[in-house]
Amino acid sequence: MTQPGTTPAARTESTTHTGQPGPGTALTPSPADLRRHLTTHLDRAARSWLEHALDEAAAHPGIHGPISPWELRLAEAGRRCGAAHADAARVLILHAAHAGTDALTRVYFQGTADERRAVLHALPHLVSGPGALPLVEDALRANDTRLLSAAVGPYAARHLAPHDWRHAVLKCLFTGVPVEHVADLPRRAHGDAELARMLGDYAAERTAAGRSVPEDLYRVLDLTESVTPAPGTDHPHGKES
């Protein structure tokens, strides 16, 4: 998952045949990790606001009327905590409010792009089954690269059907989202002959059009264990243009 705010991204890395670091499995920071991070990095006023927001969310969990108190705090998080930490603060508020699928759906479809991204980051913590997949699928139809990065996190890795997951990987290549943001990529790509075929077709299309092939494509191709590039793509170091 693309980590909320500036929370350090913990991930394992593989190495491709090109010698470049390969995409790894992003590890989801727990709410406790996020809270420790914000406690360390927020100033006193922001910490005080966040503590109040979390207490309020815990005292009034779930959906209440047209808008719940904690939903208002989601809208304030950027101004109160700063853009670098707003995603993490929103995830914590959603967690404190025990936001279920209905609440997350309301926030997602009524919220700003920033609030939508926070919902996607929060899904692994709050929804155990596939009930929130419509939110991921909606985000994958967007062209907002920050939203796409959040959409291909651990929740999508667990629940997206193979066909939809493959197209999500291709969407990252189309839009320039680094494949390191695709959670659990090595496991899901391993031995996936259909994904390898799709990658080869995409590489061939770009080559035929005189365009470079994204280096990330070859990194994913390595993970499928199908490392034979399409004709005319013998130098896997081109950047997305």
C-alpha cells in the first residue's frame, strides 16, 4: 500500500534480471504504528486536535444522521495536521469510529479525493471480506494516480478477482504509478501466464508505435517467470513517455 502521509513504507524487495531492485510486498502499518508516527511528527496543537478527534470518533462510532461528528474531522485533517500527515490522521479517525462498509462507502462517495484515498488506505484495517470492492473498482477507473496507488493496496491484493487485478496492474503501467505500490505483487504475479501475455502485448504495442516500454513492465514480467520480451523490446530500460 502507498503509506499514508510520510509514514515509512516497510517492504521486502526482490531483484530482477536487470539488476534493479524489484517490486516488493508492501506491509500495512497498523493503527498503532500510525499513531506513534504522528505523535512523533505532529506539533503540540496538531497532536491535541488529533487526540480530541479520535476520542470523539470513539465516543460516537458509526453513522449518525446526515453527517457524523467524526466525518467533519476527516474534512479538517489536512488543515489541522498538514498535507504530509493527513492521510494517516484520517485512517486513524476512521479506525476509531469503527467505520464499517456502509460508513466507508458514504465517506468515499461524498468525500473529496483526499478523503477517498484515506478510505482506501483504511480498508485493510476495517473490512475483512470483499464487501468494499466497489470502492476499489471505482478508484481503479479514475486517472488520479494518488487514488490509484491507494486502490492497489493490501485490500485489493486480497480480494480483487484475477481478471480485475491484472487490469489494475496494467492501469498502473498506463498511468505511471510505480508497481512497487501494488501490494503483494510477487505472490499474485507468480506464474501468471495471462498477465505475462498482457504485458507482452502492451510492450509490443508501444514498440510498434515507436514508444519506450516502461521498465516496471519488465519487473512485473520477471515475477510471472516469463522473461522473454516481446519482439523489438530487447533493452528493458525505457521510461514511460
